[in-house]
Amino acid sequence: MTFRAFAIVAIMAFGSMPFVPASGRAADSSDAAVRAVLTDAVENFFRPGYRRVQDRAAAMGNAVEALCTEAGDERLQKTRAAFAEAVSAWSRMETVRFGPILHQNAAERLYFFPDRRGIGLRQVQGVLAKKDETATAADTLAAKSVALQGLGTLEFLLFGTGAEEMAANGDSFRCRFAEAVTARVEATAATVANEWSEPGGIANRFANPDSAYADFRTQEDSLRALLGTFTNGLELIADARIVPFLGGDENKARPKAAAWWRAGLTGDALAQNLGGLSELYDEAGMQRLLPTENSNLSSEIRFEFANAQRALSGIDQPLPKLAEDEKDRSPVAYLLIVTRSLRSLFAERFAGAIGLVAGFSSLDGD
Amino acid sequence: MKTDLSRRTLLCGFSAALATIGLPMAATAEKTGNPLFATAFMEGERFGMAILDSEGELLHRIALPGRGHDVTADSTGRHLVAFARRPGTFAVAVNRQKGSEPKVFACPPTRHFYGHGLFIDDDRLLVATENDYENGIGVLGLYDATDGFRRIGEWSSHGVGPHDLVMSPDGRSLIVANGGMETHPDFGRQILNLASMEPSLAFIDVADGSLKEKHTLPPDWARLSTRHMDITQDGQVFVGCQWQGEAAACPPLLLSFALGEDRREYDLGELAPRLDGYVGSVSVNQNEGQVAITSPHGDLAIMLDAGSGRVIGLQEGVDICGVAPLSGGFLTSSGTGRFGDHELKPIAFDNHILAL
């Protein structure tokens, strides 16, 4: 008899303590159906998604290497395009905050953001000013601040003050620094992707939970992590990606508080953030978790994801600047509303439909 | 410290649990004279602070301007103060004897409360944990309880993200759990310093706010946020933590500290992962020499012998979090409206209960 079962039996037998089953998951979401969803999430989203980040990082590394070998405007543009591809791949996975991405600050190593006090920027500028050679080799860079080792640093090197130097001089310190950073991004992405691919690793524990595991003991644990990717992820998009630059009104807009404002990728990254979640929902086949009476919920969720993409696709200017204009900011304000609406759909309706509603005490962990 | 989780221990634990957690000893007592408790709650869209007895009788309610978190009392139990949950900025003080209007006061601009506080200096001062969020540092706001809770200054909390705080039994040290997490109201609940967290427990001189002793955690535990606590009569501070890292690498969530002593860690064995990386409340029963921790994420409460660290009782229940000492053990509450063994829906209880 397992310990857990023993505990429940003992308490119920005496009947003197208020006991409500911890798991109220819908009866019609059978173990097999849940396992299918978890397995599909792994095979169709987590594994290929992280591998794509690694691949795009490698391609970006090749582009930087080519630029540093023979500098020029065209190669700088190609490198910037490869950077945009890497940002896009990362943004698609960015809202996942469980598993290996939490290990050794991998998420912060890949993208140190938000950086409210400009710590990362100051460190990058410090390395450039001092021409710190230890930042030009991946192994010594690895021991430095995580804020120096990611896509945010590359954004400054490729798009920030002095970026034109990259096109003019391939042998520059800035270029060698960029090579080391791309190597670090690739290495971090590879570590995360490899952990997701490891037999008997996170993927197996997540899809086939067992009471012997410290992280995923029951399917409910896995479903909470999966659902948390939506609820926490949508909260991250709203609170840490949109609100900081949008502000309460046009006078409080702060364009430079936007992610990727230097590279002009704010809108694309947001589209990938939301697109990634939409893809996860579909590729995992999460509608299969819903009881029949809640099947319409999937249509509502897809409708809102489509609204978000439509809002973004109608914008042909950099998002951060739009926020400063009373009229132009309305699509971004609308995007915030849609993002929060999506969060409610997952946190309240979807979670409720599959019996995973977080109680008052456990909401907003404090 | 290794907790013995043999089958025999568990059997003993359950019999103990029946006499304690969730089973008020006052069950057969008359209504009058029942132990009293204060707690923050939500009912529908409204928030408040309630005083209840151990039988779940709701004796008083005080409306709060927003969601509350913890309640503290002065040494007489006459004055209660409920604090806003972070990042709230209000506190509400009540004089239980006078029946006067509750006094609402606020922390200054660029600060928010973390939801906890306590009275010091013979009840003349109220100390509250606060966030100096523009600078990303923790402070202790000092409010004059003899002058309408006017804010008269602040001390450093000697860390980032101070949350709960307790007073040492000799009245000389304020002990503050610096959770280590930097947040800023502009970024909602996002943790802004996950890669550089430095959680700690600070022993602070209550006379002048100076640091007496600071206990930090090992580098591998940098994401272990020290959060809620209670203290035994002999000065052992039990700290319940919340893990912000990879679930598979979760360190012990229950630690204890004492001035001049090394940290103790409580290995809860097979129970540990069931806490889901999250301890929401900690309570010490001085008379029984017991400590209880709750996890609303794991729907579990665990009771231990405070001296040996041995697990002596369990309670399972959805969204279980509030916990306070009661004769023979503890009383718990939940976010689903349970208080002790009484259901008070549609009321939902917040994370903490103060025994009055």
C-alpha cells in the first residue's frame, strides 16, 4: 500500500477530519487520454520547440562567424535576420517555466528580461568599454553574469549604439564578443533541448508521472504544469511584456521598456509568445481534456488566440512607439485585453472544467 | 536532520493527528470561552478581516479596502492590524474594546506592504515588512501606534523581499524572512531577479534596527524563498519556504534557525514532494511543542514535533493554508471556506490565522 493511499484511508476511516479528495479532475478525462495529451505536448511542442531554439542559435552563430570573418553591410543584415529567427524561436518557448529551463538560470541566460534597472545593459557596456577579453571566449563568458550571455546582449551588439562597427570591422572586439555570446546561447539552448530528449528524463516523468518522482508524481502534477504554462505565461506576456511599455495611457508609455525595442522585434516576439501557446494548445490536443459539456471552450480559446494574432498582424509599425499616441496605441491596448481574457479562460474556465481550479489561498502564491 | 518516516511512526502520527490538526479540542465546549482567531477573508467581491471562534462562529467582520493577508495583535490582544496583501498599500487597525471606527492607514509612495507586521516597544510601535521597489530593497516601516499609526521612519530589512517577521522570546531581536525575490508593481507579480536571489533570515536588533546576525542559504538553494515563520519559546525559528526552481531539485522547505546556531533542515521524506514546492503558513504550538506547516498547492498540512522534527500528524484538504495553535494541536482553514471543521462558504479564508 502506498503511503499516499494509506494516508487517505486512515483519515477517511476515522472520519473526524474534513477531507475532500485532493483531485477533482473530470471523470471522463481518463488516464490514457491525459497521457496522450501530455505525450503529444512533449513530442509535438516541447522537444521540437527547444530543439528549434538550439538550431536557430546555431544558425545565428554561423552568421556571426561569417560576419566576423568578412565584415560588411550585407553580412550584418544577414546576421540580424538570423538573430530575429533565434528570437522568434525562443519567444515561442519563452512562457514555459517548468523543467530544465529553470535549471542553472537557463531562461535568464537565454534572455535576461525584464532588466528594470538596466543591470545587463551596464554590464554589456562595461565589457565593451574595457574590452574585457574574458568575455570573448565562451568558457570564460559562462562564468560571468547571466545577463551577459544571452539574446539581450546580442541585441545590443547587433542593433545598439556602435553596432555599425560590426559591418566595418570583422576583427573588432565587439564581433569576437558576439561570437562568444552566440556560442553561449547555443550551449544553453542545447542543454535544455538535450534534457527534454533524455530517455527517462523530464519528458518521461512529465508524460508518465509516478509517485517515485520528485517533480511529477501524478497526472494532476503534470496537468498543473501544462496549464501553468498558459496561466503564468499569459500573465508574463501581459505584465512583463505589454504593460511595461504600454503604460496606463499615452503619457505613461515607455517605449524603451519594451522587449526587443532596439531590434524592432517587439511585435514579432509577442506574436510568437502567443502563437507558441496557441500551438501548444493545438499540438497537445488539449481539447481532449474537456468534458463534452465544455467542448465549446476550445472554440472560445481559439477565437481569442486568433483575435490576438489579428491585432498584431494589422500593425505595421514598431509597437513601442505606437504606445505613445492616443489613437495608435489602441491595438496594443486591445492586445492586452485579449491576453488577459485568454488568461481568464485558462485559469478559471479551462482549469475549472478539468477540475484543477486553484483555491483562494493558493492563487497568487504569497 | 533526517525525519524517521517508518510505518510505525506514521501510525503514531495519525493517532496524534486525530487529536490535533483540524479537530478542535473545544468541540464540546460551550460557545462562550471558545478560543478566538482573526483572519483575512474574501466573500464574493468583498474583502475583510474576521474574528471567529474555534467553532467557526463568525463574531465580527471588518471590511478591508482590498485583499488582506495577515493580521497582527498587540500584547493585550486589544489592537489588531490587518495588512494588505502584496503589493497592497493599506493597513487597517481595530480597537476591539472601544468599538471605534477602524483606522485605515497606508505606507508611503514607492513602498508597498508584504502583508505582515508586528508590535514592538511595549506596543508603541508597529513594524511592517515593506518593499522599497524603486531601489529593489526590503525595509521595515515603523508606525507610531500611539499617534494614529503615523509612519515615523524605517529600518533596512537587511535583504530583498522581506515577508514574515517574528519577535524573539527575550524581546530583543526582530527576525525577518528576506525571501530574496525582487518585484515591482509595474511588472505585476513577475520575479525580476530569479538569477540573483539571495534569500536570508535576518536577526535584527529591536533597539535600533542594526543587524545582529544574518543566515544565508547555500548557492544551490538561491531560489528557495524564505517566507513564513513562527518561533518557539526557546528561540527556535521555524521557516517555511517556497521553491522557485526546478521541481526535481527542490531543497527542504522547512528550516529552523536560532541566534548563534547553525541552520537545521527537516527532511520530510516521501511527504516532501507533496508540498509542491510551497509552504504557505507555519505555526508553533508552544504548549505542545509542535510545529505545523501547510501547503495550499499540495492540499496538505504536516505537523511535527518541534524538538525532534519527527512527523506526528497530517491533514489533507483542498487549499489548506491558514493554521494556528489550538489546545492539543492546531486549527486550520482553507481558501474554500473551511475553518476548523466548519464550512463557511461562500467565505474564502486567506493564508493566515492569528490566535487571539
